[in-house]
Amino acid sequence: MRRSSFFLPIIALLIVGAGCALSSADTKRQVTELPNTAPADSVAQTSEESAKKLVVADVQVESTGDVTVEPVVPPVIRNINLKDGEFFFDPKSISVKKNETFTITFADVSGHHTFNIDELNLHADISAGKVITVTAPANPGRYSYYCNIGPHRTLGMEGVLVVE
Ligand SMILES: [Cu+2]
């Protein structure tokens, strides 16, 4: 009885002491770890974020570069004045680049005529001042244009769209 009552408080103290030592070691570890990891993470995040911002900035620069290129395209669209009469198209040859978009304005139209390019599925009634927009095919070649009314084509209402 004496021994056990003497040792019990010591054992209890040892346990409490061990518990204190463990808990203080834990808090020390937490205290020392937190300041080390937190700034390192925040630095890494900010550098990642700034890297993302840089990438976004690059994309924006590229897209604005494209946007500035696009408005330049419409003025590049060439207009071709095409006269027609009894029975001709003038000029009889139009040269364009592949994929080029251009307009044809029918300047002087006398009588009822049409303008057709079969390969482009282009079929239009034409009248004075009419403007049609044409996109040249991707394949270079020679594409006939003609009027399909009566014998107009055989009478001379034809020409060729040369795609280079
Ligand atoms: Cu015709």
C-alpha cells in the first residue's frame, strides 16, 4: 500500500509531463512549420498567378493582333467592274487569288442577263449597279462564268475566272 501510493503520483506526473512534452513539441513544430510553409506557398501561388497573367497577356496580345489584322481585310476586298451587253462580258477574264473574297459590280447592263459560275454554285440575276460578293475557291484553276439565258453564252456572254 505504501509503495503504490508513493509511486502513483510520480507515474501520474510522468504521464502528464510526457503529455506536456509531446504537446509542446507539437505546438513548436506547428509554429515552426506554419511560417515556413505559408509564405512559401503564397510565393509559389503568386508566381503561378503572375505566370498565368503573363500567359493571358500573351494570348490577349495575340488575339488583338488578329483583330487588328481582320479589319485590314475588308478594304483589301477588290471590286471588279464587269460590263455586259449584247452579247459580251467585259473583261472576258478575271484573275484572283485562291480563297480571295472579292466583289463584282455589274456596271452597264443592257437587257436581262445572268451571271453563273457552276463550280462555285453561283447563279445570279444581274442588273445595273448590282454587286455580288464572291469567294474564290481554294483550288487554283480556270472557272468559266457565263450568262445562261437563251443562246447568250454561245453568242459570247462568257468569260473565265482565273484562280491563281
Ligand atoms: Cu445574257
